[in-house]
Amino acid sequence: LAAFEIKVRKCEKRRGKKNSDLEEDALKEDLKFYFMNPCEKYRARRQIPWKLGLQILKIVMVTTQLILFGLSNQLVVSFKEENTIAFKHLFLKGYSGVDEDDYSCSVYTQQDVYDSIFFAINQYCQLKNISLGTLGYEQDEDDVSGLQICKQQYKTDTMLPSNDTLNIDIAIETDCIHLEPQIFENPSIHMKIVESIVCNSLHLFLLFRLIQVEISFQLKGIDLQTIHARELPDCYAFQNTITFNNRAHSGKVKIYFDSDADIQECKDWHISGSIQKNSQYILVFDGFVIVSCFASLILCTRSIILALKLQKQCNVLDY
């Protein structure tokens, strides 16, 4: 009986060892298959590389999205830059097309300062008749925002360079005047009357005390070139500022032009043609990209779970 029990135990050990060897071989096979590339997996078990195909498809779709986004962004940048150049030619008298250093242009006589200021005002009033772009005045819910002119000057200033005499109060006074476009649309109001109002309100004749004059106004524009790219048009709000800088009092007044553009959603638009269908196709394409990315996430999660299971089996065999 004792000898029979010994033989039974030996058989069980051999059977356990054999089962353990089979499990170890199966685990090695699974680990080897796990680290195979898609082609080797297909040769080994005829498993179709769905994950590889999905990744290639996702790369193609995302790359296409990036190209479309880059082309659209290029249109935005070019529209802003071209409008800024157009504004400088419209509102800066004598602009040559090339900026002088860090400012747009400069003037050297009192008459040139007056002419440049009133030239900008007059161009703003006649914008709808002279502009080649799709531009209009900024409108609030109640009225048109209009044009604002602000002047900074020293409170008192008496200079006699011939006698080396200087009497100055460095306190700065700021005066502003607001002009609505409706003023200029009135045929009974001549431009000379407007110039007289501005001069008398801001005392622009006292140029020896003048520090700077700032003309600011807002304009609206619509970018129609996106339609040629089969996209919906964008609406823009341009905040423009013209600054006449006389801080140095060197006899040279530098004129700066700054334009900030913000993209806004067009509130009311009606477009006939194929542009709407193209927008729907883009939305469908974006939907496919989202679905492919979600499927890729599921497959990657599945692969991580399988790796954790294999690691757990390895730990069990070690014990």
C-alpha cells in the first residue's frame, strides 16, 4: 500500500509538471504573439490587422483636417494683413505703402498735421463710397459707434527758445470729441464746418502744447474669399487707432496706425449654392474622425488589458 501511494504521488507530480510545462509554453506563445508586428500576426494566426488599418486611416483623416485648418487659417491671416494695408492707404494721407521704421509715416509742418487729421476724418465719412472692401460702420444695438478723437496736451506751456525761457506745467490734459457718421450724411453740414468744430473743441491750433492726437474707430467687414474655399464666410470687427505722436517736440510728428481684428459669428446670412452641402460634408467628415479616434482608444485599452492579464499569468507561474 505504501509503495502504491508513492507511485500515485510520482504520477501526480509528473502530471502537474506536465500541465505546468503546457501552461508555460502557452504563455510563451501568447507573449510572443503579443509582441509580434501586424504582418507576423497575420502569418501566424491569419489575424487581420484591424488596429493597423484603423491607425493608418486615422492618420490620413487627421492630416487632412490639419491641412484644411492650415488653409483656412492662411485665409484669415491674409485677410487681416490685406485689410490693415488697405486701411493705411485709406486713412493715412500720403502713405507710400512702406512703413517708416516702427511707425507708418511722419509729418513736419503744422499744416500737414491738420491735413492728416482731417483727411482721416473725411475718409471715414466717405468710407462706403471709396472703399473697395466689404466694410461698414460698427453698429451697437442703439446706434452707430462712430469716430472718437482724443487729444493730450500740457496744461500750460510757454517757450521762448531765443531767450532760453521755459515755463511749463507737466500736468496732462485730455479732451475727447465723438462724431457720429450721421453728421456727415447730412447734406447741410459741410466738411469745413466739421473741421471748425473739431479745432474749436480740441484747441488743435495750440500745437506747441500738443503731446498726441488719437483717432479711434471701429469697422465691420466680411471675408468672402472663404466662399471660394467652400466654407462659410467670416465676419470681422476691426478696432483701428491712428496716433499722432508729438512727445519729442522735435519737429517730427510720427503717425502710428494700429488695427486689431476679431472674428465674430455672422448673425444673419443666407447663401445659395453648394456651400451649405459642403459644410455638411465637413461635419460628416469630422464625425468620422471622432468615431475613428474613439475606436482607436477602445483598441488601445483592450491591448493594455491583455498586457495586464499576461503579466498576471507570469506572476502566477513564478509562484
